[in-house]
Amino acid sequence: MRTDLEISEQTSIIMISCFELSLIGKFVSHSWRIFFDDQLSIVLTKLETIHEKLIRLNVVGRMKIKINWISIVVIFLNVTEIVAYTVWIIYHGHNYIINDMIIMWIANICKSVVLFEYILLILYTQWIVYKINDQIPERKSCLSTFRDMYLEVLECLNDVNKSIYGLPVIINCIAANTADILMNIYAHILFPRDHENQRLFAFPLIGILVKTTNILTLYMIGHATEKEINRMSLVLHQRSVVEKNPRIKRQIKIFLLRRVHEHFHFQLCGMYHINLKQLLILLNSAIGYLLIQILFKFIDLQCTLIRLLGLG
């Protein structure tokens, strides 16, 4: 009996922690932005200035909005989740206070807005680096000009990931989404409550699909951005092979040596890596936790059965 209570208490504490993390994470991001709004404006101004320089160099034109199928799927899934949550609130309206329902609905919208805002900013930064990398082997402009723009973009990206969006993305987009996935799988799919209506089984599945898609999108974009930034070493090497000016070749060698010792890692708050390797680690941790909880639940059921049969 003592073991049964300990297992139940451990599971309850973890589930409550996941719920609190999911709820708090939706508001931390916007409150955090209050303190770094001026810094974000500075970063956006720098990126806009770099974009204007690329336009003057005839490298790019004015920004054109192109929405690929991945963006459409992510936006559609998040809108579907908000609509499904609204339907769920209406269905359970008699069980909840109207103020609580409005707060949770606004929290879900804020969570999606922060994620899209961060992803768009990272994609914009990645696009600028891509254009700079494409121009270095062509020798259409001074190498130092593109080098300075590259370093400035890198500085802006580090500011975004370390202070402006670092903590909100970790809490709101990664930890809170992971907590939501674990809660939905554990409480609504693996071990649903007896009074839960089977017709509402689709709502947890929609939530799991949306949050899994958001996490995958974030990690894939971070991995692609890291590869694009580190591609600078390759294009510099290609330029050094065809370059005949000794002074420029010396500049390339110095910058290449610097890039070797300053290999870029896509990190949040300077400590949390965003790449496919870390995604696998996160997936293994989540699966391991669920397996442990399933074993605990089976032990709990076995102890209950023994007590009912009067064998313990």
C-alpha cells in the first residue's frame, strides 16, 4: 500500500508540474518581451539596414512574401488547435468559469504568436546569410563588405537567441509543448478517466499533432540555420581557390582560421542547442518517461487488484 501511494504521489507531482509549466510558459514569453522590446527593435533595424545594403549591391530585390507548404501546414494546424479548443470550451462550458476559459483561450493564441514571430525572424536571418554566402564565390563586390554583413547578422542572431527570445522559446515553445504532449498522452490516451467522453478523444490527438509539429519545425529550422551559417567556411574556401589577389587570399585565410575556432552552434540562452541531435535526445527522454509511468501504472493496478481479491 505504501509503494502504491508513493508511485501515485510521484506521478501526480510530475503531472501537476507539466500542467503548471504549460500554463506559465504561455505568459512568460510576452512578459519577458517587455524587458527586451527595445533590444529587439535594434536588432530588426540592423537586419533591415543589411537588407538595404544587399539591395544597393543588386544582390536581392525587395522582400517578397512566399509561403511554402510547410508554413501552410504549421499555420493550419495551429489554427485548427485553437478552433478545437474553442469547441471543447463550449462543450464543457458548464464546468468552467467564463474568465478561466477566456484566459486559457488567449494564452493559446499568445503561445502560437510567439512561436511564429520567432520562426519568421530566424528564417529572415537565415535568408540573409544564404544570400551573402551565394555572393562570396562570385567576386562581384568587396569581400570585406560581405564579411562585415555576415558578422553583423551573426551578432543579431546571437542577441535574439541569448536574451530576446532565448528563455521564452525554451519555456514556451519547447518545455511547455513537451509537457502538453506528455499530459495528453498520459491522461487522455493511455489512462483516460472513466467519466471522459470518448467522442472528445480527437481533441488530445489534435493537440499532440500540433505541438509535435511545432517542436519539429523549430528544431529543423534551427538545424538548417546552423548549417547555413557554417557554410561560410566552404564558400570562403571556394573563393580562395580561384582568387589571385594575394591580399584578398590572406584575408580569406585569416577569416577561415577565425571561423574554425568560432564554429557556430544554434543555442538558446547560450546553453541549449537546437539541432536534430538534441531533438533525438528530447524524444528519447519523453519516451523513457512515458514507459516508466506505464510501468508504475501497471504496478498500481496490480496492487489494487491484489487488495480487491484479498490476497495482500
